[in-house]
Amino acid sequence: MSGPPAARPVRGGSCAIVGLPNVGKSTLLNRLVGRHLVAVSNKPQTTRNRILGIHRSEVEGLDPPTIELCLVDTPGIQQGKGALRRFMRTEALSAAGDSDLTLLVVDATERRGSGPGRLTEPDAVELMTAIGDTPLLLALNKVDRVHKPELLPLMERWAAWGRERQGGLEVIPISASTGENVDALIKLIAERLPVGQAMFPADMITDRAEPFLASELIREQLFNQLGQELPYSAAVVIERFEEHDQGDLGIGAYIAVERESQKAIVIGKGGARIKELGVAARAALSELFGVPVHLSLLVKIAPAWTNIEAGIRKFGYRGES
């Protein structure tokens, strides 16, 4: 009597997306998984957690053609004191050393930091040490904003740097925001991963629960609404996440800040800013979950929470999935 048919083999494994702050790692993860999983803004240090996103597709020219890429988005490497900064640095460094492949993302528009010389600075040295001998792929991001005559010399500089590194280095120009060359990047990642069995259920796209995704989108709207006024210490906590019989969602959340002056910034004059934030967040959440969302928002003060271990644990920064 024959048993069930064997599962089809896939080409896949883990790929850590790492780099300095604000190079577009989270935009790239969202692009690769086809969902808005993580907060994105043009402000550094938007990403705080290590987040898994799963990409599945068929890639012509690969054997087998089915791929399952387990992509790990990480916070930008940064120096600094305080429990939250230490947590973010640990999240990024541990991911860089634990994956089958590391994708180093570089902002091609950054005059000071787009070349290999940036890797000699302390924060980048720490990252490269964590990567160690892990196979490395480099993506030059935001090339849609770079004059083409400037791009080739930059790629050549990185290729020369890669020739001095054991194992070499493939350099690919991409734009995470427009999707330019992202399909080619997917193939390059998959080619470097082993063949085996799928590691996750076919309907799973992230290791994070829905309340976490909700907090990310609300925090993204904080960035959008407040811009440079946004306190670094702002955090979003989901206190209530309810699926109603009518098919809609009820979400209750609060925004934690460290001082009364920061609370006033988030609320705005006469509550105007928190109201605008709620409207924008509600629309983003409805789009993500595909159902109407009823959202209530509060602002609370949690003094100095970013500087103490108990504080960051209270707000979910524990380094766990």
C-alpha cells in the first residue's frame, strides 16, 4: 500500500536583509512578500524588530523552479546608549550571523555612505564581523534616483571590494520602491540557497501575529503625521484586537511616549493630530486586513521606557517571534 505522495522539493532558506539605517530594507521586504507587513518611513530607525516575511514563486531557469525565501528584515545598525538601541543592534547582528545568506542593502544615493569605505566605520565593522563567512549578496538600492553614469563606477568599486573578500560578491542595482530589478534579485537569492522541503505552511507569510502588524501600521502613520516632530521614544501597544460577528475588526491601542510635552505633540491642538492619525491608520488597517476596522487610540506616558530593560520588555521588544 503506497503512502501519500512526497512533497515537492523547493529551493529556499533564510536570507537576512541587513544594512545601515534608512537604506530601504523594510520597503524591500514589503515588496518581496507583496504585503505591507512592516512600517516604512524616510526617518532612520523606523524598524525595531527582526521580522520574517516569506516569498514564494516559480523562477524560470532554476531546478526546482519553486522557491520559498524566508526573508528577515532587521533594524539598521546603529551606535548609541539605552536598552532599546541595544535591543535593535542585537536583533540586526544576530540575524546577520544566523542566516543561510546575507543581503547587504546599500543606499546608492547616499554620497558619504554608498561606497565600501563606509564599512570601515565602527557601526558597519560590527555588522561585517557578525556576517563573518556567511555568503553575501549586495543590493544597491534607490537606483531610480541615481544618474546612470554614476551607477557603473559605484558598482565597480563594490565589485573590487568583493574580489578581496573570501567567496566574492555579486552586486545588483535595484529599486525597492519601484520594483526595478527585484525579480532578478529574487533569482540571485534563490540560486544561493539549498534544495529541500518547504519549511512553512503555504498560507503563512510572516511569523508575526496580526496585532503586531496592526501596531506597525499605526506606528507608520505616526511617522507620516508627525515627521521630524515624532519622538524617538514613541511606541504603539495593541490592547484589544477583536473579530466581530459582522466580519469587521475592533482594535484598541495606545501610543506610549516618555514625557508630557511629547504627549501634547502626538495629540495636537484640540486633539486634531490624534484624530487625523486615527483616520489614516484606520484606512491602512482596513486595507491590510481586508475588512472594516474600528480603531480607538489613546496616548499614555511611560517615563524613560527606552532606557531600561523592563521598559522595552513591557512594550514587546524581547527579541522573540
